[in-house]
Amino acid sequence: MVELETKQQVKVLIERLDKDLELPTYAKEDDAAMDLRSSEDVKFLPGEKKIVKTGVKMAIPRGYAGLIWDRSGMAAKHSMHTMAGVIDSGYRGEIGIVLVNLGKEDFYIEKGMRIAQILIQPVLNTFVEEVDKLEENTERGAGGFGSSGFK
């Protein structure tokens, strides 16, 4: 196993819109993503989808993006899931989290509750080149959606 001697870090500037809320933080030292908190009380009915405000704006450096992920406990215990979740480096608005209640019971989000995680990750811009036909003689070919089996 190879470990880096020092952690690689990138500076993200954060504007806190609600001074009562904690800044996004890592729950544990070696966590990959920071927890984001709700800046409002919100009730979700079963099947309901809403955007929940976090009370923060971020300046993510160019060449990076913020990826929004579920908090595993909310997903596993309460069937609350995040949906669309890419925060581009040029975005400067308040971060909102799209949440959906896939459970069978109402779910209540309270102000200050940790509702999602943001993973700051390097990204590459892609150069797109159009071709007349793609080469398909790969091991996978056009197979998808379970074509490699389940066991």
C-alpha cells in the first residue's frame, strides 16, 4: 500500500449566507467529502422532490468541480437521496441540493441537518472530435445494462 506523506489540498472559498450554520466540514479526518447542511426546515412527503438550500456559496477553483453525493445514513435509513449534483467552478450562486423522498413515510429536514456531501474533484475538459463511425471491436462492444452478468 502506498500512502502520500502529505495530503493534497485545494483551497475553496466559501461565503456563509446564514451565520447560524456551520461551514461545510469533513466529519472525520480521512473523509473524501464535506458535509453540507440545510439552511431551512423542509417537509418531504413520500415521492416528493425539492431543492433544499445550504446557506453557502463556493468558489471552486478552475479545473475542479464539486460533486454532490448522498449521505449514506439518510439513504439507507430514510430513503432520502440526492439527485442532480455537479457544481461547476464558475458557479457562484447558493448551493441547493435536489433531494427526493423514495420512502413510504414523511421525512423532515431541520435547519442545520447534514443533508448531502460535496466531493471536490479535479476535472478534465474534453476535446470532442466527430467521426463517421466508431470502432466497435472492443471486449464490451455495444453491450450495456447488465450485459456482463450479475455474478
